[in-house]
Amino acid sequence: MSTNQESQPQPSARAPVPTEISDKTENPDKISGKVQNQTPGRTMIPLGKPKSGRVWKDRNKQRFSALLRDKPLHSSWQKKMEAKREKEMVKQYHQQLKDNKAREKEEKRKRREDNLKRREENEKKAEIVQVIRNTAKLKRMKKKQLRKIEKRDTLSALQKTPPTVKKANKGE
């Protein structure tokens, strides 16, 4: 008896099946007590509660491939190629804008670099430099004074200044 019960599924677990009723039947309500939708010649047996408990899920789903597509929804080859060309043109224009922006940025950076270099050279030219020839002075200086001293290549500065000639005294 237990094997007989296990082999046959319970009526609530079976999948609902729509039944065809001919037009000759006088009263379609006699077949099932609960009729959900009635169409001429066809009666649907109501679907029970899903086994998963997900009552909000729609069970009348179809595959996407089963949908009928209208002819006008397909675009022609010319339209596709035109759209492709337009997309390429937009892409090229976008790339051109990007390149121009990058070039301008590079030029601006270069200009700024040149200006800073020129400013630094001008500052060096305008400085008043005193060359310390006596190294003993360095030993006598205090730390604070030594911190202010900067080492430079003075050869170019010495060559630019004309040599000073001492005037001879008239008395000699």
C-alpha cells in the first residue's frame, strides 16, 4: 500500500492542464467547480499555488525567440552601414578633440617650464655676488652666516666683468 502511494503523485502536485471542451457541452461549469477564464470552446482549469511558494511569479512566460517580430523592426543593410559610418565619424571627432586638448596641455606645460627657466636665469643675472677669495674668512664666520652662503660657478661671472685697473697716483 505504501508503494502505491509513493508511485502516484498527489493531485495537488500535478501540473495544471487546460482541457478542451466542445461547444456541444451544455454546462462547462460541471467539469470543474472553479473556472477562471472562459473562452468560447475552451475552459482553463485554475492553477493552484506553486510548489515553490512564489505566488508572484508569472507562469505564462514565453521564450524571447517565440516572439513574433514585425518586418519594419528590422533595419536594412544601408541603414546599418550609415549608422556605422556615423558612429565612426563621431569616434574620430572625439579622438581629434582629445588630441587637441592633450597638445594644448603639453604646449602650456612647455611654456610654463620655459618661463620658469627664464625667470631663474634673470634672477641669477640680477643678483649681487660677492666672491670670497680668502677662505680664512669662512672659518671665522658664524653658522648663521655660513647658511646664507651659496656656492656658485663664478668663472662666468668673473669673465663677464671687465678687469679693474688701479689708477696710478700722480705723485709717483
